[in-house]
Amino acid sequence: MAGDQIFNSTYTRFTNSASFYMVCVDSQGYYIYVNPLFASRFSFISNNFIGTHLNSVVYPADLKKASQVTTACHGHPHKTFTFRIRMTDNRGGSMVWTQWEASALKDKDGTVRGIMCLGYDITESQHAQREALQYAIKLDNIIENIGDGFLIINKNWEFVKVNRVFEKIVGVDRQQVLGKSLWDIFPDNGAYQYPKAYRRAMLEHTTSYFIDYNVEEQRWYEGTAYPSGEGLTVLFQDITEKKKAEEKIRESRNKLSAILNSTSDINILIDPDYKVLSFNKTAYESIKILYENQKIEVGQNILEYILPGTVEEFIHNFQTALKGEPVEVKIKLFFKPGLALWFLVKYFPVYDADKNIIGVAFSSTNINQQQRQYEKLEEIANLYSHDIRRPVATILGITQLIEQKELTRENKEWFGHLRKTTQELDRVIHQIVIKTSEIG
């Protein structure tokens, strides 16, 4: 009696369920019962399903599967069969995914009178599975086509997944490593950094970076191990060409640095925002001396070292060089009372590989000694031009006033020598003045 009550109660719940479809079909596939939820959901097909065939609801492509289940229930009346089929929907040819359990419906004599099916809508989960599958396919495509080697290792250090770049770099087929232990395929012999990085990432749950050099292949590799709840994901790449390029750049920089540091000129590389990019030893030492122990540093604004009264000229020359026009000027700088020095200053535009101007090379040569020598020469030239040339001009003037016809023959001869010598002296003085001006 209690069993009958439980059965009736359960039957009533499924009959009036708001989540489960409950239907019965005869051996030919005609509905002999549908519960209210099924009738309501598919009411757009029929107002009364009793006597209609299941092909009115089941998606055509799944009719064969539904028929096979019906036949199986008749053949095995004591078993329950689980199946998944699509049902017709009323929304523009779409379909409803449903999950069912079917078993034979028998009378008191054990004769199969129909098939009872209990099902529910799985459309959302099916869509989610399909989206997840599509996402997984896309992810696989991305992993296969990235430029880095890729591998996943589980917590047992076994290979779970690798990509084609891994196969190419490592030189093994993925079937040779999948499911195998990392340490069986690549033993830790202490020669490389990646085992330490992998263990640190796995044990400390922290992202770990490594660089390794393969002596046999003469190749450089860098990679990063990312920990997860399942194990490690590793991305790595061959950086040999990058290393070679860096080495060439380093050699070039060393050579350039050696050249710049071997000169007595001040050399400073400045970006378009007046920030110092680099400087040579002379620049460092000169600024320290001239600016009372101040130190020039990369990143500083060069305008901090331009003396008051010369900033406007510096900016003008700097901007001219930024436009691609080299500038050369001679300037006298007054650092402090009693310390004034002459410099020959040059501004050169600096280009990158694409011929874009990326800054200005500032070069300053101390020409104080040469300038002072020139000033002395100017003084000498002025002396010749004024103090010496004046009496010479006076003599030439006097010779013009003397009446040569009143002179004796001997005096005329001496007078001629005097005039010629004085004119030659005047010509020499004139040449000294010209040559001196050319030096400036």
C-alpha cells in the first residue's frame, strides 16, 4: 500500500512537473499521453498530441534514433535507455535539444503496451558545450600558430599538450612526449636553467623566467613558466638571432664608446625632449669640473647645464639640428668670475634605421688656447696695422714731397732705395694683417 502511494506521488509529480517532459507512445510511435509541460511547450505544433506521430515533434534528422530506441524498449522491456534528440522549435527553423530516458510500459500480464519517456530541455547546456568546443578549437588553432614553443605539463610532470613550434625547436614528434614524464625525455643534468624555473613555478606557484644556451646546437632559448591548478604552461622561443644582434650592437657600442672616450671633446646624445640619452667620459668629467661637482646622468634635462644667457641660442641651434640641418658655432662661455672659456660647438641630427631623426648629437671642443693664440695674433696684427704702418705711411708721404730734381745723382739713387724699401715694408704689413684675419 505504501509502495503504491509513493509510486502515485512520484507519477503525479512528473505529470505536473515544470521541468520534465513526460510522454508515452505506442509501439508505432503514436502519442498516447503527454504531460502539460510538453503540451504547452510544443502547442505551436498541435493542440492535442494524442494520436499524432512523434515525427510531428522530433527533428527529422533524429527520427531514426527515436525509432531505434522504441524498438530497443520492446526488445528489452526490463532496461532503461538514455538518448539525446532534437525537437522542432517554432523560432525560425531552430531546434530544441532534449535528453530522455525511455523504458517499456507493461500491463499486469507483462505485455508491452507502450513506451514511457521522461526528458528535459538541454538546449542551453548544448549551446554552451558547442561554444566551449568552438572556443577549444580556436584556442588549439591559436596555440598551433603562435610563434613560440608551447607545452602544458600536469602536476605529475607529464606532457599534456605541445604545439608544432615545440616539435620544430626540440626536434621531437608530439606523440613521442605526450603522456611521458618531462624528466624522462629531458633529464635534469644541471646544465640548463629551465628545470630550476619549472620547479620554482610548480612549487612556489609563481611565474618563472629562464634563459638557456644549448652548447651542442649553439642556440639561445628563453621562456616563461606559468603555474596553474593543473600544472604548468610554458612558452619559449629561439632567441639566437636576437642574441647575435644584441652582441653586434654591444660591440658597436663598445667601439663607439672607446672612440668617444678617447677624444677630448664633450659628446652628449640628446633626445627631442632635451633628455640626455648618453655621454662620454670627457662630458662627465668636464661637467663635474666646470659645474662644481655636479654629475650628468642619463634622463636629465640638458637645459639644466646650459648657462644663463645662452639658453635661447642653444634651443635655436638644437631645433635647427632636429630639422636635419647641422649647426657649428664658436662661443665664449662665462662659468664663474675668472673662468671664461672658448668652445667650438656642433649640433648634428641623429637618425634611426628608418632615417627618422631621433635626437641630436652635441659636440663641444675646448678651443680656448687656440682662441687666445688668435687673439695674440690679432694684437700683433693691430700693432703692425697701426703702430708700425703709421711711421711707414709717414715716410711714404715725405718721399712724395721731396723734389727729386734738386737731389744729386747719388742722393737720387739712395732716395729710390728708400722709397722701394718703404713700399715693400708696407706691402708686408698689409699681408700680415690679411693673413691674421683669415685665421679667425
